[in-house]
Amino acid sequence: MTAQPVAAIVGMGDAYATRADRKDPLQLAVEATVAALADAGITKNQVDALFTGRSPWADKRSQWNNIFASHMQMPLTFTSELTLHGAGLTATLAQASQMIAAGKAEYVLCLQSDATELFVDAVAMGAEADADPQFEVIYGPTIPSLYAQAARRYFHEFGITETDLAEVAVANQRWGAHHPHAAKAKHGEIDIATVLDSPYVATPLRRWMCSTWGGGTGGALVVTAPDNVRPHQKPVYLHGYGSATTHEYLSDRMNMRGCKFADFGTLPNLTHTATIEAARQAYAMAELGPSDIDMVQVSVNFAHMGPIVMEDLGFAKKGRGIDVYREGRTGIDGDLPTDTNGGWLSFGQPGISCNMDTLIETVRQLRGQPLGLAPTRKPETALVQGAGGMLAAGSVLVLAA
């Protein structure tokens, strides 16, 4: 029996930008917010609190959440950024539900936008932001080269191959090829040979095994109490949430010799993530387990993270997450449709807004309003996993129609 919901998403809005139609993060955020407020049937003056993730990469001003509220001329009783890297954005719904439950807000706006590739040198900025300035930056790492170390270790421990990772890329592209805003949609569906013929970015990761930056996106969600849902609204309910973090830089993780979280494997390792603990919290709160989930949206910026996260979420034993992809479970006819907009691998990663893109896709699918393909069997429950940093943080939400 599912636990009673702790919050309801009653408004949803999204906005998009391309090289031909450039929009900065502020414009994307405004467009998404206006749409979300209209969808919820409320005005900006009814919003009590605002949560965002960290500042967009395309607009690195501090207190960006307050900058946005000021731009909207929207006085608030509380506003804050959640900075568990990208996972903080997923966790904004948890913070919103807690504020509502405490009687401190009736409506909370959760928001994020970004357009990294349209405005900044994403490669240089990413390396500077996510590598340890004392022990890693001196070697000139990029985000792919840091993640490639975890991929190589995953290969070594569990016998995973490049062909296995190609399965993940092919599965995601089958969804992304049919989404109007997916960065890789123009390439159509692909096969394993296409993936294995693409050049290396950072061994063992080939180009098709890596996410692309994509264009620009903005997303906004209006959250309220479950008993405050109005007849005209199309609610999606939050039943459980959890978050955890283990480190900041990859070298910090390799120095870990102990962790209070259960089932974290023998340390040091790069094959278990904080998502394990975040999922445990979310499942317990929702009184559900992996077998109760109809759809999954995960943070897969590189193909090896697909099976690793599936394992951390309890859908497969450690080292066997690739079977979820091999067996077609993540596809349109599968029992666990996954990354239905193509995920980060195919939809793209416009910047810090990528976790909001995942949330928007989840709400659309649960409402029966997808922009791309819909699973053969309409999902009633969904799990959203947000990741952040260099395997650093994880947030998990359990949602239901």
C-alpha cells in the first residue's frame, strides 16, 4: 500500500532554446514560470517560496534565485538555492513539501534553466568546476576523463565491455530520436555498430556514450499540499524522497575508507554512488520498492552510469545493471521504460537545468502529455533520480499520477 502523498505538483511549464533561437537562462526561466503558473491557475502573488538549483552555468551570478524573483517582481517569504550539484535541483521538491507541511507556504515554485552551450565554453568551465584545484586540475582533466576512470573500474570489477555500454546509448536514442527538443534527435535511431564506430572521447567512452550539451531549457513546477488540489488541476503526487552525498572531488572519493551508508561496497570504489542511500530513504517513505515502479528517469551523463544507477536503485544486483538494457526493459514496450525523452545521453544536458528536464518529462508522462513517445503501458508510478558532481551526490523522488 502506497503511503499518503506529501505534496502535489499542480503546475508545470517548460521552455526551450536553440542556436537559431537563443534565449538566456533568465528568459527561459520566465517563460517556464509563466506557463507553470497558468497551468496551476494561480498568480505569481500566490507563490510563497522559490527553490532553484545552483546558478546556471550560462549565468554564474550568485543568489541567482533572488535575481530571478526580483526580475519577476515576485516578493517571497523564503527563497534559496540547493547546491548538491545537479542533485540539489531534484531535492527542491523535498524542501518544498517540508515547507508546505510546516504551514510556512501554500504554493512553492521549483525552478531551473540553463543554456550552457549557447553562451560559454562548457568544456573549460566544467573541468575547472568539477576537478580538485590542488590535486586534479594540474593534470588537465575534463569531465569525460574523470568519469572514464569510473567506467574503467566498472569494466575491471564486473567484466562490462564497450559493447555493453553501446546498448545503453542505443536504448536512450530510441527514445530521444522521437523527442522534438532532444539534441540528438536529428540522428535518428542508431545501432551498436554506430556507437562502436564513433571516436573515443576518453577511453573507454566513445562519443555516442557521452551526453551532449544540447540547447537551452527551462522548467518550473508549482507545488502545494495534496489536500489543496483544485478540480481543474492535473496533479502529480510526491510520495517519497531521499538525498545523500559522499564527497566533492573524485580524488576525495578514492581516499574514502569508510562510509556510514549501507550496501556501499568495499572502499575505496567508484562503482557505488550516494543514490543507494537516497533510494533507500525514498522507497521507505513511499512504502514502495523497485517492483512497484512503472517508469524511471535517471541521470546518465555517460553510458556506464546507466547500469550503475539501475543497480543503486535496486533494479538489478551490483554488476548486472546492464541486463536491464540488454533485455529491452527500458524501451517503449518494456516493463521499466527509462529516460523517455532520451535522457541526458540523447536529450542532452543544457547545463544545471538537466535535472529539471527530467522532472518535466516525468510530469508529462504521468499526466499522459508527452512531447515524444509514450510507453505502451501508461505509467502510474515513477522514480526520478538526480545525480550531481563527480559521482558525488544523489537525490531520488517517488511520484505517482
